[in-house]
Amino acid sequence: MNRSDGGIHTIAQIRLTAAMKKHWIIFMLSLAVSVQACNFVEKKPTIRIAFSQCVGSDAWRQTMLEEMRRELSFHPDVEFIYRDADNSNERQIEQLHELRSMRPDLIIVSPNEAEPLTPVVDQIFQHGIPVIVTDRKTSSGLYHAYVGADNYEIGYMAGQYLARRLGYVGTISEITGLPGSSATIERQRGFHEALKSYAGIRLKTQINGQWLIDVAKRRAAQQMADLSQSDAIFAYNDQMGFGTYQALRKAALKHPIKIVGVDALPGDNNGLQFVSEKVLDASMLYPTGGKECIQTAMAILTGQPYQRENTLSTLVVDSSNVQLMKLQTDKIISQQADIDKQQGLFAEQQQIFSNQQRVLNILVVSLVLAVVFAGIAFYSLKANWEKNKQLEHQNHEILDQQQRILEMTNEVEQATEAKINFFTNISHEFKTPLSLILVPLEELQKNSRLGEEPHRLLALIKRNALILQHLVSQLIDLRRVGYEGLHIKAKRQNMLLFCHNVVQCFRPLAQQRAVNLRLENQVADTTLWFDEDMIEKLLYNLLSNAFKFTPSQGEVVLRIGRPSVAENMLEIQVADTGEGIAERDIVHLFEPFYQGENHAKGSGIGLALCKEIAALHHGTITVRSKQGAGTTVTVCLPMGDEHLNAEERATLPPTETMNNVREAEPLLATLDPEIALVKEHGLYGVTDFDTVKPHSVLIVEDHAEMRKFLAEKLAEQFTVFTASNAKEGLDQAYAQVPDLIISDVLMPGELGTVFAKKLKADVRTATIPIVLLTARGSEEQVLTGLDTLADAYLTKPFNMDYLLGTVSNLINNRMLLHHHFSSDAVELRPNAKAAPADRRFLNELAALVEENISNSKLNVDFIAERLAISRIQLYRKVKSLLACSINDYVSIRRLRKAKLLLQQGIPINHVAYQSGFSSPAYFSTAFKGKYGISPSVFKKNLLEATP
């Protein structure tokens, strides 16, 4: 009794604690909302912009950074992250990897050299982070926008300026930047292009200053002998120009040398000061683009229109405008200082306001919470006293119910165990007579004196006996998997090939039931570690269930794919268009021996076994169904072998287990002889692999036996390719370009008439004759078939000799047409009787060759690229239409063009080049080989024949 009272008080305390927790949860939620309200200050979301800078002098980089910050002062919601690589490619690459890991909203990159920085910028772009490249471009062009000056224009302007200053006569030397940077390349190209127009200007020396003042000064001193002979020097930036100026002054040359730089930056020891103090004669203004970078970045981040290429304008700064430039920059710097000061004051006032608002909110919310908590406490106290009495009574009822549940659970487990043991024992008893059936059958099959028909009947008996053995084994498997702790023996195998073999076992059933059975693969790698015996049982059960509930003309699909939520999993789906499963039955489908109200066709153990097999492979199995719309069962299995322990791996090597065929397997044993053909040759339906026939035929037929029968008959005269539907037929037609196509009309997926229209509409297959072979024989259906431009329409049942005669006549007639087109006497032009697509192709080919007849590089690759078809397709098409190779065709056109030119009196050398021959000697040899006389003799005969 004391123990009972203790249990009652314990449950009562639990209920009381639960009630208190409910009110405390309400209180804590209110408190959280209140604190959130107190901390809330209306502000815009923060935008993070990162900037990696490497290129240029310290002054140039500082000017660009100040210009960016000046523009960012108008966007207080932007967080600016800055990294300076100090002209080091390696350091900038490390910094960009660091910035990418920070996931900013946008990254601005100022690369020093294009090639080293291109891969990391491409990675940032491919990770979905917007990228703006400034000052120098990357090699790949993978960026959202570029901001920078036109370095080619700067170089060109510098060249024109120095040419004018020298009076278009003189010697100029160059102080270049890093050779690999785009700025150096483009400035040099523009500079040299500008000086080409002035014959009196000569380039003397090039010195690599690496953009640095000290390097330029040292190397200028080393090559002073060459520099001293120059009238002017073009330095690719002002700092190198200043370094060169120092070296020249130290050398104390007698004649002055004009120096022109690039940048024209404001501030001490920068371009504007150098021009003002006449250290430099002039400087090409190179805007940093900092303002434009920020403006473009904000346009990208806010979804506003922007230009991908932003080229900044430039001008020449010399003694005529340098003072004006200095006044403008000083004014801008002064105004920016005032703006920064005002923003600081504004930020202080905003912080004071936010603090005052937060304190007021806390006071108001605290008062509200105090009132709410007082009400909750009073209500909780009253409710707990009333519920305490009810809990005592309910406690006794709960204890009684728990005891009864335990007793019922034990009874159910015992009953289930007895039931499974019974069926397991019966299954073992069935195996003995099945073995006595199978063993004599195998002995009879070894008897070579039996005819073909007895062997076929024995194979049929054996297959069904194996199926019966498989069904009996399911009960034993369920017992072993579910109750004996069985381990799988997984091997590394190709799941696609494995599923293909299983699907082929169901082909006869699918044909008998008129069900469209398909295997679809949506992934490239289908390698998986699995126990082939277990997975085969799983697939057999799923496909068997699909066929049980799928009516005639329905569809069953075994699909291999990759689940969208897990990339390291392989997904196997079995989908049907059957009657579906009621929603109340779905939750019980994987329970042993469960049968739904409308699903009494099975034993109720198949899906339970499937669930256990999936669990043994560390996978899952789910069902999605809707009544009247079919069912989809999905099995997800992990890829790789990290999830398997040592006991779950097979001891046999993969090469041995991959090709292992188990004699005990009921559905892989001789159900479809075409499977062996696929494994052996890799091409279904080709009946002769040793002899290549002069002509080929493609058979498109969904009925396997009819397809095999036609292939065997036609293989005596032709090379045969086969396809089971229109989609496979199109792929085979494009890949093989056969001489003739035989197609059924009624096929799953797409009708043969639609298939024929697609073939005739495609330039690659429009010339191929098509024979439609079908059971639809009404006059209207025949006319519909011929409207597709099919060449013949035969109805089933048909006479095989008539079919063979039709095929031979169509191919022979097409060959006559080819010879007609390829005749040298008819100008290689199609006549009016050819099909429109044939004439169109040959006209396009003739026009292309005629247009490029003088091009000595006119070859197969050139023609294939212009006609947008592959080399092999071009060869096959020309061969099929003109009975000659594409090279022979081009050669004939060249020689006939040359013949016409000779008749017009054009010299032989000119004729050779105008007709596309690489040399007059080769032309003479080819002409004599074609017409029997040399070009000179031919031309002489023409002159003698002229009165």
C-alpha cells in the first residue's frame, strides 16, 4: 500500500510539474519577446563588401582606398573589409581564400598579374559571390564587372604626346611594369601602335621597373649608357618615372631627357607634384576607379542595372593644367574631411537616442511582465489544487493499463514467433521436393539428343520451379534476417548492370501483360557496395508487387537516381501506374503478414523482408502512393564502404564477385537470351560481329521476339542495329547513320509516325529510307504513315521475302541516286526527284565548297564545322548521297573550277591558287590525273582550237 501511495504521489507531482512548466514556458516566451523588443533598433541590414588590393605603388593604393571610403560614406549600412597584399601575388591569393571563407556579399579584386590570380577569382565567382575586377582583368573573364581605365588608350595617348613634343623625330626608351600584368601588356601595345605612324621615332631601350621606384632607379642606373642616348622616356607609372629621373640627375647628363609617366595622383611625392615641379614633363591621368567600384558594387547588390565593362576616361596632365588639377583634388580632400566629421557627430547622437529608447522599452515591458506573471501564478495555484485529486484516481488506472499492455505484448510476441516458426518449418519441407524436381531437370537438359522444343519446355519448367523455390525461400529469409541477426556480405558492384539483369528477368512477364517496363538511370556513377543476393530479393519483391497491381497497358519503371537531400546516397525507385494503396494501409505495409483490404494478392512478407534488407545495408525504404494514380517505392542506400564493418564485407575480390552468377537465382537464369548478347558485345541486337556488310539496317521494334526475328533474318545480308523504342531509335540513327530504317508504329512513349517525321526533318537522317512495319492496316492509317515521308508501309502479318525485296530495292534505288549525284558530268548538283532534305543538304554543301574553293585549308573539319555536323556524319552522308568521299568531292569541284578558269585564259599559276591548290606543281599533277593531260597542254589545245 505504501508503494502504491508513493506511485500516486509521484504521478501527481509529475502532473503538477507539467502544469507549472506550461506556465513557465508562457512566461519565458513573453520575456524573450520583450527583451527582443527592447533590443530592437530600426536599422538597415548590413552589407559586407571585401576589397583585396595588390597592384600599384603605396600612394596609388592609398588614393584608391580613400576614394572608396569617400564613396562608402554615403552608405553607412556597408561593412568594408580591406586587405592589402603589397604587390605580392602569393599573399593576395591567401587573402582571397580568407575572404571567400568569410562569405561577404561582394568581393572587389585589384590583381597585380592576371595569370596567377585567375584560378582563385574563378573559384570565388563559381561559389556564387559577386566579383568586381578593377585596374587589371583576369584571363578567364569570369567576373560580374570590370572597372578601370583603358590602358591601351593611355599608352596610345603617351605615344602621340611624346611624338609631338619631339617634333616627330627622336629616340624613346620605356620603363615597363611587370611583364605578366594586363596593364603592362595593353599600355605597351597602345604606345607602340601610336608610334608606328611616325617613321622618325625610334624605340631605344626597354627596362622592367616592376612598378617600383627603387627597382626603376637601380636598373636605370645599370643601363644609363642606353638611356643617355634617348630623347624621351615613357615610364609606365609616375613612381618609376621619378626613380628614372633620380638616376638621370645623378648621372649629370648634358642634354635634358623628357620623362612622361602614368597615374597623376595627388599628394606629396606623387604625379601631380612631379609635373608641377617639372620633374616629369607630363603624366597620363590614370583614375583609380575607387568611386566607380563602390557605385557598381551597390548596383549589383541592390539589383539595379549596371555595366559589366566600366572604362574610365583619361587625359594628359602637363604644365598647362597641373595647377587646376591640384586645386580640385585639394578641395575634394577638404570636403571629405568635413563629411567624416559630420558623420561622427551623427553617429554619437544616434547612439544616445538608441540607449534612451532601449531603457524606456525595458521599463514598459518589465511592468507588463510583472502583471502577467502575477496572473499566471494565481491561476496555476488554483488549477493545481483542483487537478491533484484527479491525478490520484488516474494513477491507479494507468498502472493497471500498463500491466495489461505488458501481458498482451508477451502474448503477441509468442503468437508471432509461433506463426513464423510454423511457416519456416513448412518452407523447409517444400525445399526437398523442389530439389528432386530441379536436379533431374538439369540432368535432362544436359542430354544433347533432345530436340530444340523439348529443351525449350525443360527450360520453362526449370524457370518456374526456380521461381517457386524463390517464393518458398522468402519465409526462411524473413526469419533469418529479422530474428537471427544475419549479416550481409557486401561487394563492390555496378548497380546499373545489376538492375539491368533483374529487369530482363521480367521482360517476358511485361510482354505477356502488355506492361511497359523501363530501366532509367540518372547518375554517372552507379558503383555500390551491396549483397547481391539480398538486393536481388529486394528488387524482385518490389517489381513483383508492381506487376501484381499494374493493369495492361500500364507502366513499371525501375529508376536509379540521387536523392536531392543527400549526395552520398544512391536512390532506387520502383514506380508503377497501378491501382495504388489506401492511405490507411501505407503505415502498415512493412509489417510481416499484413495485407490491405484490397491487396490480397500477396503473402504479406515481401515488403517486410525488403525493409529488413534495406536496414541491413544501412539504408531506408519508403512508399508514396495514391489510389488510382500508382505507387512509388524508394530505397536509399549509402555509397562507399565507410558504413560497413569487417563482418559486412565479402571476402571474395571484386573481380570475382562482380561476374559471379548464382545458379540458385530464379530470375537471372536463362529467362532472356538477349542479356548474354548485351554482356558479350555491348550492343543489343547486332547479330553478326565478325563480318561487316556493305549496307546497314536499323530495326526499331518494342516486341523483343519480333525484333530478334527480324534481326536474324536481315543479318544474312546487312549489318543490323536494333532499338526498343523511338528514343533509342533516334540515338542509334544519329550514331550509326544506317542505310535503311525499319520501324514499328505502335511503340511505348512515341509512335513510329512521329519517329519517322523527326528523322526526315533532321538533315543528318533525312536521306535514310524508312519502312513502317505495323499491324495498323486501314487505308486511313496507311495514308497517315505515308504522310510522314516514309518510303514504304507494310502491314502485319507480312511476307518476309516481300520485306527483304522492299529493303533491297530501296537501298539499291538510293545508291543509283547517289551515283547520279556524284557523276562528274552533271556538275554534282541534285536533280528535282531527290527528297527536299537531300537537295537542301547537297545545295548547302555545294554552296559552301564553291564559296571557299580558293581556300587551300578547305578540308573535312572546316566543312563539318560550317555545316554543324560531326566528321563521321559528314563522311557517311556524302558517301550515302554521292558514293564518294568528301575529299574526292572537294577535289572534283576544284579541278572543274580550274578547268573553267583555264578556258577563260587565266595563267596556270593563278588558276592553281584560285582553285585552292597549295602549289602549281601539285595542281598540274592532280589535273593530269583527272583529265589525262597537263594544264599547259590543255590550254595550248584551247588556243589552237580557237579560230
